Amino acid sequence: MDPLRTKETILVVDDERLFRRMLCQKLSRSGYPCSEAGSGEEALKHLDQKPYDVVITDIRMQGISGIELLRAVKNEYDSDVIVITGYSEEYSYENIIEIGASDFMIKPFSPDEMLLRLNRVLHIRRLLEERNLAYSALQAVSQELIKAQEHERLRIARDLHDRVAQDLSALKISMDTLFDDRAGIDPALRHKVSSLCGVLGHSINALREIAYNLRPPILDQLGLRSAIFQYGQDFAAKSGVEVDFSSAGMDELSLSSDVEINLFRLIQETLANVQKHAHAKEVKIRLVASFPNVVLRIEDDGVGFNVSERMAAALCEKRMGLKSMQERVSLMGGTMALKSVPQKGTRLVIKIPYDALPETRSVFTLSNTCFPSKDLLTR
């Protein structure tokens, strides 16, 4: 339903001219702009020319039947459909609703009954439209919050690296050279200063790691694939879990910085979950351009879990890991599928749609093994 239109529009489709004319007149007198079509083919032409909120169609018509029209409308247009027929013994309410109709009426019926049914369908349609508008507004706010969070992370990371870490490094150099060219210094004092220098060194490394996790500079300098590869190497060194990363078909794509940072965060969160819960020896990460999506597949050989039980427990315990991942994926218009079996590992597949299909696809790998596009999607 178009929010700019103040009155819903109706299309009546029936090969009985007198019936559709009478019904249209009743709806028009009730305040609903109404158009007529004598066949399914004519109805589709009407729908191509302008949007209709509700299509009221008979089932038995020459050419495209009402059932075929119903399927076409549900697949290609944003309209509710009320199906009518005089052959009640051939069609059941359950069958028609299952196909996608909003209501089903048996002829003969009074125009007042049709008006009541139509008002109900339109009321539900308005409620759904209001819900969708509210959800879209909420998504827009969520997206702006995530952008603000990433901008703040970038600012803090730069401040930590360029100011605090540099000042601490200068202080460490000063302490390292504090007793140069000085004789007669108490060995205990030298040892204490040396210990303090060691603490400073650990603090500097920890600070740089925090800044790196807040916003890896390689992401802005060399791009998403290099950032994933470097993060995988660092993760493997710290956790002992082998990371096998490869990418295919991404060379011709120009992803926005928002999509790149969101994909990176999804990998970051997934690897953190692997380290905490999976007890895995290896993680495979595949990033593939497979029209019309960018597909991110992450698979581990860990202990696995029951997905429904884990999701229910996370909701009860108010853990936001998977929920925040789903939110990021949703904001990019994508889908996320999680599959896990106890003792058989876990697989996460994320699909993000993109607009343009590159003419050629190349294979780019940063791991020891290079898989062509087909293998990447089937492994």
C-alpha cells in the first residue's frame, strides 16, 4: 500500500459484465475508487499500469483463471486478493487461502457482505503497512547507531594508537636509556626500572591490540580480504585454532565501507564464539561473490550445539551475540543461516545481496589452498 495515497483502490475481475459493474458501483459509492477487468489478461494489464490495494477476482474465466491470476498477483504485485466463485463444491476455503488469497467468498453474496469482508482485509493491510513502516524506521535508527558506533571506534582507535601508545612508547624509551652512561647505579634499582619497562611494554602491546580490535587499520588501507586474512593469522596465533581463509569473485566488486566493516565484524564475532565455545581445531572462512549475493561461509570442526536450545538460552540470558549478528545482516538486506550438530561442528552462511554482476570472476586466495568458485560454494 502506498502511504501517499489517501484511499485504497480496488480492481474487480469477472467475465460477467453485469456482476462486476454492480459490484464496482457499490464499492465506488462506499468511497473506494474501483476499476473493472473482464479477464485475467486484462487484469494484469491494469496492474502493470497502476497499483491496486485489493484485487477481487472470480475463479472461472476464459484464458487466465482466477487461481492463475491469484498466483501471479502474489508473485509480482503488492496487492491483496479476494477470490470469489459460484462453484463451492470444487474449491475449499483452506485451499484458496493456502495459495495466498486474503479471503474467499461463495456466490451469491450481498454487496454489503462483500463490503464488510473488504473492510476487514484493508484494515489488516493498513496494520501491516504501519508495522512495516515502523520496522523500517527502527532499522534506519539501528543502522545510524551502528555507523555512529563504528565512527566512535575509529576515533578511539586512532587516539589510542597515535597519542596514548606513542606517549607510552616514548616513556619506555626514556626509561630504557635512563641509566645509560651512568656508573654506580644500585643493581636493585636497575632491576626495578627494567621490570617497570617490561610492564610498560606489555601495556603498549595490549593497547595496540585494543586499538586494532576496535578498527584494524589494514581494513581502510588494504581492504576487506587483507584485513580478514591478517585477523585470521592473529587469531590463530593467539587461540591455536587454524584459520583457512580464501576468497573468490570479489575483485570486480566495490563494496561500501559500511558493508565491509559489517562483514568484518561478523567474522570477528564468529571467531570469538569459536574460541569461547567450539573447542575447534580448524575454522574455514569462505568469502564468495555468487550473483546476486556476496556469500560468507564460516565452518568449524568443534563440538557443535543444538541451535534451537542455544537460541532460547541466549534469549533468556539476554546474550546479544547472535542477535546483534542477525541485526547487522538484516540491515544489509541479507540472510543468515546457522546450522550445528553436537560433536559435528557448526556452519554459518550469510548472504548479502549486491546490485551489479561482474562480467568476469577471478579466484583470490590468501590461504595455502585455493578453491574455485564452485568448490567454495559446495564445501
